[in-house]
Amino acid sequence: MAENADIDAESESESGWDWAEAEEGEAEPRAELRTDVPHPARMYDYYLGGKDNFPADRAAAEKVVGLVPTVLDAARANRRFLGRAVRHASRLGIRQFLDIGTGIPTAENTHEVAQRIAPESRIVYVDNDPMVLTHARALLSSTPEGRTAYVDADFHEPDAILNAPVVKELIDFSKPVAVQVVALLHFVPDSDEPYALLDRYKAALAPGSVLILSHGTADHSDDEDTKNAVTGIYQAAGITVATRSHDEILRFATGADGWELIGPGAVSIHEWQAEEEPVGEEDQRLTRAQVGGYGLMAVKRG
């Protein structure tokens, strides 16, 4: 777990870097940075041991940690799952990644993992938090052979994301793409129709594309009081939390025709592995209750 670097004013001409926001008319205007209100990306940064959070974020996160100390293990396990899944996608030959709900850059970001295997890989990060935007601009630089870009938009706006100029420039949707929604969909309530939203992204993908997904669950806990208390902490900050069951999470991958699970299926985050990407000792020591989330990868066959 590495500490985030201090942000310096870096030139946008740095090799492989693209600075992009959704153009006017493509998305709603982004909100101003609110340091007095907790934000899930900054709380997640706190769980990972990062410095890019504010007192309001730390106060809310510490309440969650007080109730569920293993949330720190879960966050780090989720990050390791991301690495294994991206490496597997790269070894399947995928060279284009659309990472939605990026969060604040930390160690082993998607482009670092993918470009280590294939330096020519192209990655577009998507998030709608002003602080994430600032950090991405400063820190997410690419290899000379590849490209890395950032789009300021929201998961709820698939047309704005898929049609953003830099997305069209970097990603060729006639070829396989990895779409990532890692630790994102449990912040999208059923009332926002998350399945239909995700299907709009999946429909834009060519055969051979993959979906990389992780999602929080309460399947492995019978402590309703703690679950309700944690949900209340997020709700007090205006953040909806939807912890879904295994079958509900599985539906994200199998709800559209032509998709099938690869690897071990939809399993606890710390248990997901590919043949060339086995879980390490840190994950082997964890339990499903400690992790509290499922991870999966699915491929579009036709």
C-alpha cells in the first residue's frame, strides 16, 4: 500500500496523457468540491491508507471502521482483485480499458497494471468527483506506447461517457474492451435502474469484451444491527448503499444475451483468481465475512 504522491503542476503534454472532460451538452455540470461532506471515493482512500481525504471523510470512515474493522481488509482485497482481473484481461489480449468510478489514484492503477503487460494499452478513467479529477490529471500518466485519459462524467450518463470525444479517440468499440465497475454499483440504488444502465455499456461492446465487477454484499453477515448502522453512516452523508445478494450481483453479468462468466464465476473478492493469477497469502488469510463482497469477470461471446 503506497502513499499517494504530492501533486505538482505537471504539463498536459506529458507522454501519453490526455486531459478531457465531457463537453457541454454531454453531461450535467459537475458539482463543486465539498470538503465538509463525506465522499465514498475519499472514504475509500482512507480505508486504503491514503492521504487524500478530509476531516469529514475521516470521521465517517472511522465510524465505519469502529463498527466493521475488517472494512480495511476488504478495501485492500478489492484493490488486489482489480489487479488480478486487469492482468487476466490483458493476457486475454485486451488492450482497451474503460474504468468507470475510478476513485482517487493509489498504487497499482489500471493503466499501471495493464501497461506493464502491454505498454500499448489504452485506458480511459471516468469519475465525477472534483478531487479525483485533480489527482488524475496530475498522476495518471501513460507509457509512451499507450494512452491514458480522464473523463469527468457519471456512471448514470452512459451516452455522455461513450460519446465523449476522448473516449471515441482512444477506444475502438469494434474491438474488445474491458469495462470496469469496481466497488461502484453498491452506490447505485435499484430506483436508478443499475441493471439497465450497465446493459447500455455492455451493448456498445464488441464480442471478446469483458466486464470486471466487484460489489458489496451482506450475504456473509447475520448482524443486521451493524449493517443498518453502517448504512446509516453513509446515508447521513447523502450516500446510498445497496448491498446486494449473490444472485442480484450475478444478474449484472448475465442479464444480457451473449455474456458468460469466466474464471471461478461470481465469488468472494479474495477468492477470485485466474489460472495464471492465483490469490496471494494476504487473501488466503481472509474470510468471506471479512471481505463482504463479490468479484466477477464476464466475457461477451456474441
